[in-house]
Amino acid sequence: MVPSSPWMDELTSGERRGGARGKVALVSARAARGLDEDMAPLSAALRECGLDTDVVEWDDPEVRWSGFALALLRSTWDYTERLGEFRAWLERVAAQTRLHNPQPLVLWNTDKHYLRELSALGVPTVPSEFIEPGEDPAAAVNSFLSRHSCAEFVVKPAVGAGSRGARRLARTGAAEAAGHARQLLAAGRSVLLQPYLASVDREGETALLYFHGRFSHAIRKGPLLRPGEDPTRALFAPEHITPRVPGEAELRVGARVLEALSAGGRASAAPLYARVDLLSEPPGTPQLLELELAEPSLFLGYAEGAARRLALEVVRLL
């Protein structure tokens, strides 16, 4: 998508002013080194706007966070296995520099219970039910299937990323689903159950990318989960990504999601970056699958000018 002229006018004006001064920490993880495809174009775009950048690991004890004008969460993709440590780190860093997205928003977004809150605020959402530690997983799975006529469904941790720990199962696999949920619950993790929507295989997911509330671009993500396949052991499941031009209905839902953040008191202003993942089932009726505000891939290489648009928003912050 070609960016709107106001965005381009602001970018030209910012370049004439020489950009902002300061150093930005692009926060990653040791395991993600070389895997974050957004890192190179974003670093280059920030430098063009007059900002120095360092790619740093979130758990590196040698990093002096107060030396950065801003810490930008990018690929901290191993946090799901170290959630307590990551939450403590967020609090520590937020006290030393600007953190984006902000700590409270990231903490809220790392747990997919947020889907229940957004649904209550009127956002059309893929049906989502949770099994909590201490509950009977077999009873919960059977209860879920009694309320949903889906041929397949998904079992995944409520705190997860990159499809790790996620399984796609036929409704005849209730016992297998309960066993997988039991393993997650034994580790103290809540479990999310969702119908597997057939549109994933037909059309893939649509991901809408926003910077400070402005739509930037969209991509299509092909299906990630295969029937009955064990969860990936990699940092994230392999993805097939292509550019996509979203429909008006998808853009309306994307705007509604961002509005709900304000209506629900989660954000007083639009977040620096947001990724809204949608599925359409039945066709033409998009529903929110996930809202990514913590460390999402932004697919900057799939839309001309996307990295520059995000860099400009960082300049505006500084």
C-alpha cells in the first residue's frame, strides 16, 4: 500500500529538520539473533532519521538501559518460557528509559485473556475459552466442544508466541487435547481453546500493521498448524508471508480494536506499533484472532516505506 500523503509530508518535514538525536535500543533475544527480518530495515531507517541504534538482548546484564533514549521491543521471543523474569525486566527498564510499547500495555497483551476483554467491549473475536490451573482439562474440553460445532479446534497456552505449544486437533481428539492441556496446566500455564476456522486454510490470516494508530500495510500469513501435528520446538513456526490489500470490513475491525484499547482504559493514546491478526469466517465477517502489542513481527520488508514510517513515529516520540 502506498502511504498517505500526510505521512509522507511529515516524513519530508522531519528529514528537513535533521531528525532526532539519541540512541535507540532494538531489544531482541539471544535465540532470535539473525532471525528477525525487521531488524535490518528498521535500523537503517532509524539511522536515516538521525538516530543511532544498538541491537541488544533483553536479558543481557551488561546493558545500561539509562543510556538509551528509547528501548523498542522487537524480538524478545523467548519471554514466554521466562515470564516472571521478563515481567521484572520490563519494570526495571521502564524505570530507566522510555519503553515501547509501554510496560502496562505489554504486560496486559502477553496474556491472551485480553481476548475476553476485547470481546466484552464489542470487538468481533474468534470464540476463546480458557482452562485455568486446577480445573479438569477433560471436562473443560468436552464442555467447549458441546458449545462449538467446529470440525477442528486449537489448544494453546494463554501466554505463548510463534505458535509454540499450539496444537490443531479434530473434535474426535478430545482426549488428546485434554492430555496436551494437562501438560500446560501442570507447568502453571492457563490454556486457550478456540475453534479452528476453515478460512485459515482457504485464505490465510490477514495481519494489519499500525504505527501510532495509522494503518501502514497488511500481509497474508498462510496456515501454520497442521492437523494432529506436535507443537513446534523452534522459536517460532515457519511462516509463509505475502503482501495483502485488506478489505474495508477488515480495516473497520482493525480500527475498532484500537478504539477498544482506549475505551477499555488500556491505553490513553494509540500504541507505537500494533498488529491486528484477523480471520474471516464466514467470508466477509472478519474476527480478531490475536492483537500483537508486545514483540510482533511487523513484516517491514513486505511494504515499501514501512520501515521509514515506523522510524518517523519513533522520531516523533523523541
